[in-house]
Amino acid sequence: MPDPSLIHMPIHMPIHMIDLIRKKRDRGTLSEAEIGFLVRGAASESIPPEQLSAWLMAAWLNGLQLDEIRALTVAMRDSGAKFDPSRLGKVAVDKHSTGGVGDKTSFLVAPIAAACGVAVPMISGRALGHTGGTLDKLEAIPGYRTALSLDEFEAVLQKCGASIVSQTPALVPADRVLYALRDRTGTVESPGLICASILSKKLAAGLDALVLDVKTGSGAFLRRREDAEYLAALMVATAEAAGTRTVALLTDMGQPLGSAAGNWIELMESVDLMRGQRPESLSKKPGSVTGHDFSRAVNAAKSTRALAPEGEALRPLSPLQQAPTGNEDLRQLSLILAGWMIYLGGQADSPEAGSSRAEQALTNGSALEVFLAMVAAQGGDIAAFDDPEFHKPGATQVVEAWESGYIAAMDTTMLGWAVQRTGAGREKVGLPVDPHAGIVFHARRGAHIEKGQPLATIYATSQALLSEPIALLKQAIAFSDAAPEAVPLVSTVFTQNEAEAFLNRLL
Ligand code: URA
């Protein structure tokens, strides 16, 4: 006979990682306690990488339920120390993208929003899959430190209004471990895992508000529009439930954003924009990017006039930036995203008004000032931005168009892999990346170009690393006789109501 006093005692069965792998493999739903166990084990590295990887693959294949995603996000957020931005005396707002090729908007929106009175505590990531990482790009600046202590993070924010740092063993350690494993195990493209990874970092920064840039199209982790919409709704609803005001913009990743994709070359493209350097044709031709058809943010796009006032002499472009079609998409998207940040940060009455303020900060030099102050405060040598000798790739090759016609389509994921294979990305966790590697694209989707015209310049670590990117580039770009349809830069905006209505329709 069992002892009757034991029958009603709560039994705390120990949790075993092998059971959690089998449960997800068999399409089960993990409880909050099980998710907590897994996340604590990832953060403390007490669960071995092979078991975490097996679970990640099961989650990738079988998906995660809404409750699991919420529990994973919160447990990852709570896996380490948190930042308290209340001492900054400003509304704390950030922007995060779901990952793209040539996506360097962080370098623009963080200083722009800070210059407009918003605090921007940004915890970013490294290269993931075919996409580049904000931290890898920043570390191309000699001396720039991304792993700051929380006190140092606060000091930079107090001084400059913006700071871009990495997760550390103290800050969101679970994401540091899981992110690196996902990168190496083909488990990146999962809405639930992306949501938890991004939001854990953003919520640990104690943000008041968040602007999400959810990519869709051939270079996005979730290429199909309906998947990107689900991710946008999921992230907005999850962040709002955790108390952070959040909006998500669905934006085009059907081609690289701007002209450069790599490390140093992306920073230089951003600095050039903040210095007011644009191809002359664009400085006189406002609105030269594809039309936007999204409802509320459309006016913000309309307010993006030419950067330089009429008649003002433009500074000469750096050689990297002399792409004939320029980077108007990058400039416009940055102003739209920054406009939302400024609006949610209480420094403008609407996203459109925020966008106008953002444009002022870009044109009057105040964004550049914040950016340079932030780089210097984090140990970076800002003299490198004025040193034409600094960019020293191991090997350079111009790729010419192999036929004449319109650039009809780009497989931007393949272009992203081409960029990574120049040496700009890493083959194994922890390996360094080549700061000088990457690709500058000289023509954009919809451009008509002649055979023999330069299509891209490849900067690789060595001659041996030129052939794979060239082969990938040739596979990734398709020509046609007719101009392709223009694709809007921003197609949809999800706020809390839209996100919840979207998710309710799925239930
Ligand atoms: N950015 C992140 O931080 N995590 C992801 O999973 C994807 C993009």
C-alpha cells in the first residue's frame, strides 16, 4: 500500500532535454516550465549543443504554438540581466529588422532618432544565414567595441542618445547561444524562433516602443508574403503583450537595400548618406524610387524630398558610392522607419511628421554628429571614415553584364550567400569576418543595362574567394526584354489591432 500522505503531494517530475526533443519531434506542445528549462539550459550551456540543435530542428519542422512562442520570448528575455532605460530621461525606442541583404538602416535610424530626442538602446546581432550582421559591420571600424557592460551602455546612451551593442554572457545569453546554433544548423527561417530571438533582445533593453522592419521577397528569411505577415503580426502581438508599444512595417527585400552589401562598405555607404553625398542625378530628382502604396506610412514617404537644397554643391561621392542608381531606397526606408520611431517616441504628432524631422536630422548633419560621437564613445576610430586608403580588400573584380536587357529579378538570398562567400561572413561560429569584403551593386531591379556594363564590384579576401561569388551572382540575376513591375518599398503596416485581428483569423 502506498503511503496515503504521499498521494496528494504535488510531484515535481524532473525535466529531461531528451523528452523535450521527442515531444517537439512528435508535434507536441511544450509547457512554460519545459520552455524555461530549455532556455536556462541554453543560457548556462548545461544542455549540450547537439540536443539544442535537435530541438531547434524539430521546432523548425513542426512549428511552435503561440503560447510556446510567448513563453520562449519571455524566458529568453529573462535569461540574463536587463537594461533599465528609465534613468535616461527619454522615451526609449528601437528598430529591428528580420534580416536582409545590404540592410544598413540601423546605422541611419539610430542616430537620426537620437538626434530628434529619442533614446535608442540597440542590442543587435551578427551575420545570420545569408544576411549580414550589424555587429560584424560595426566591428569593421578599428577599435569599435560591441560588448559593453550595462554601465558602459548607459554612459554611451547618456552622452550620445544612441548605442549599438551585442548580447553578452550577461545580456540575453540564451539568444547568444541559440542564435549561433541556428546559424550553423539551418534553423533560422522559423517565425517562432525569429520572433523569440528578436524580441528577447528588444524586451531586455527595456524599450518603451519598437519599430519592426519585416522583410518580404527573395532575400527575406520568410520569402512568402503570407509568412512575413504572420511574423509581423506575431511579433507585434507578442511585444505588445509584454508591454512594449510596437509597429511592424512589411518591406521589400526583393533586391539588396542600397548599393553595398558587406561590412565596411555598408558603413561607408551610410556615412556617405549622412554626409549628404548622393549621386547628382538623384539630388535633383525627388521620389525616384518605386511608389509606395501603403496607407498610413505613404505620406511619410511623400515627404522625402531631395536631400540637398536646390543649388547646394554636393560633396563628391566616395568611389564606393558611384553606383549609377544610388541608394534612394535605403534613404527613403530609413526616413520612414525613423519617422515611426520619432512618432512612437513622442517627438512628432504622426509618423509622417516624424519622417520630416528625420529628414531634417539627416540633412542638417545632426544625425552624422550623433553617429560619430557614438562610434568614438565605443572606442571606434572615426578617422577611418576620412581615409581613402582604409578600405583594402584582398582582391577586387568588376563583374560586367553578360547580356543586355532589364534586370527583371534577383534571387537576393543567393546574392546574400555571394556576399558571405567573399569573406564577409563566417563559416564557423566565433571565426572573424573580413571587414573589407562584400559586393557593391551598380544596377538595381528594373534598370536597363547593356552587355559589358559594370553590374557589380566584388571585394573578396583573396583571389581564391572571387569565383564562388561571381558564379552565384550570375545565377541570381535574371534579365528580360520588358521592364518588371515596380515593387513598393513598404507594403503594409501592422499595429496592435491589425496584428491581433490577423492572429485571431488564424485561430
Ligand atoms: N534577427 C535576429 O536577431 N534574430 C533572428 O532570428 C532573425 C533576425
